[in-house]
Amino acid sequence: MFHRSRSANTDKVTAADPVCGMTVNPAKAAASAEYNGTAYYFCSAHCAAAFTADPAKYIGS
Ligand SMILES: [Zn+2]
């Protein structure tokens, strides 16, 4: 008998779209980008384009 672990949390992982602040499911994100070794996820290609054009503008620090 196999014990399948119920991964309750894996489906609930979310990320914040740094451009518009929307909550994005990384698995279903319309676009993603990596900046300084961190992955960012976006609700749309439009937000991804805005971010990649000027990442520092959206990453406070
Ligand atoms: Zn967005």
C-alpha cells in the first residue's frame, strides 16, 4: 500500500505580480521573469514587459 502524501500547500503557493500587485499562481502565470536570481510571475504579458523594461522600478530596495 502506498501512502500518497496530501500536499495541501503545493496548490496554494502564490506569488505577487510586482507590477500590478495581483496575486498570481506561478503554475498558471501568464508570464514569468527572473531578476537577481529571483523568479517573478505576472498576470499578463503586459506586466511582464513592463517589468523587464525596468525591473528596479518595481523592486523596492
Ligand atoms: Zn499584473
